[in-house]
Amino acid sequence: GSELIAHGVSVRPGKPTLVADVDGKPFLGLPGHPVSAMVIFHLFGRPILRILSGLSRDEVFRQENVKAKAARNVPSVAGREDYVRVKLEEKAGTLWAHPLFGKSGAIAHLVQADGLLKIGLHEEGLEAGEEAEVILF
């Protein structure tokens, strides 16, 4: 049998995500836009594959993160996690995250990005100069 676990997640980009159990096997339905699909695969698909590979819990959720300051204001809405593609630049010993704004179908931004700037579920964006976590690719 099949069981729908979730249809839609509070993540942008990537809200129209499907998670299900199909005959005892995990099923992840990715969004159609390339950037959304990449973000959701990075957040959900990669850990699922690592679990199926038999890795330990610590290894499953290990990812390379850095702290960087937002190079400009980054808007967001409380109630969802936002993942903004960023280009990193080091200036005078400080790591800056330059947002690459654009539609979730813009593949060029994936090539230019060094990682994803995470804006938490309860945050209403970041001010320029504010420090945040960047998940590296």
C-alpha cells in the first residue's frame, strides 16, 4: 500500500513537494522548477539516500555550513524557511553572501551560486550586514 506523508512543505523555493511511503519504500516527489528541485533534493533527497546507504545519523545530516553576512537586505515571510542562492566573497577577513535573486526556473543562478543562505521559519528576512548560515554545495 501507499501512504501520503506530506504534500507541500513550508520551504521556498520548493513548496509543492510530495513525501510518501510506497510499498515500504520512501518516495520523494520533487517540484518542477529546477532551482526548487535542487533545494528540495538537497534538504530531503540527500538525507534519504544517505539513510538508505546505511550511514550513521551524524553522517546523514552532516553538511558543510559557513556563517556569512548578508551583502544586502534579503526579504522573507515568517512561517516558512527560505533558501536563497548566494555567491560568497571574502573581504578583509569577513565572508559576505551576495543574494542571487531570480525565478526558481533560472538555472543560471545554480551555476553562479556557492550555496544557500538559510532564513529561518520565524524570521522576516535579513538586514544587510546580519550574519546567517550558508549551506555550501
